[in-house]
Amino acid sequence: MTKYPLTVVGAEKLRTELQHLKSVERPTVILAIAEARAHGDLSENAEYDAAKEKQGFVEGRIADLEGKLSNAQIIDPTTLDADGRIVFGATVELEDAASGEAVTYQIVGDDEANIKQGKISVSSPISRALIGKYAGDNVDVQAPGGVRKYEVLDVLYI
């Protein structure tokens, strides 16, 4: 079985989405299908087709979330003891060697990645290059636009 690494916050967001799908979206879709059936002929009923399509999406997403949560490896970054090494869940402060610009990223699971919030996927090129490094290390990241060089300023477990 494949384990899906998630932070505590990411797992809670997935649980919240799953609860919403089961308690709000699923009953809404069932009601829409019932209403569309009441209109008669299903072969030319666009409302029925749209409701069935939405039902397929909702049920697929529910199955996807249940599978990920059942195989989740939930990691709490605040309890990590990695001796300053960059690991899953760590928050990393970097300086771009070319521009001098400082950036902060948290390494998270694929489902919780959001670059605007500073959360990068553990499977991204920058995360793969950072894992195992320490503060003060220089890192070469093979990005789609070419090699980018960073210096690790700090590693936090928050």
C-alpha cells in the first residue's frame, strides 16, 4: 500500500472536505436527480444528465479522499526531531543566490501544496533537492527553467 504523507493541517482539510461532500453535496445531487426524474423522459433530459455527471464527480472525489485518508501517514511538524535537517513538514527559509530574494516554504503532501501559501509538494523538484540538507547548505535545484541555486538560511519545525 502506498502511504500518503500529510501534515496534521492537511489531513484536517481533507476530512473537512470529505464531511462536506457526504453531508451537503451528496444529498443535494440526490435531490437534483429526483427532481429531474420527475420531469419525465430521461433520454432527452439535460438536467438529469448534468445531475448524474455531478453525482459521478462527487462519488469519485469521496472515494479518492477516503482512500487517501485511510492510507495517510500524518506527520506533525511540531513534534519532529530531525536535528536541523530538512524533512517532510519542515519550514525552510531560503535565499535565491542569483537575486538575493528570501523565500519561505513548507514541505507538504501533494494534496495540500499551494505555492501562494508557501506550501510546496514533497514530490516537487525543489523539495527533492532540499530533503536532507541543513541550514547553511547550498542547494542546486533542477527547475524547468534551468538550474537555480539557493542557500538554506534556516530550518524550522512549526
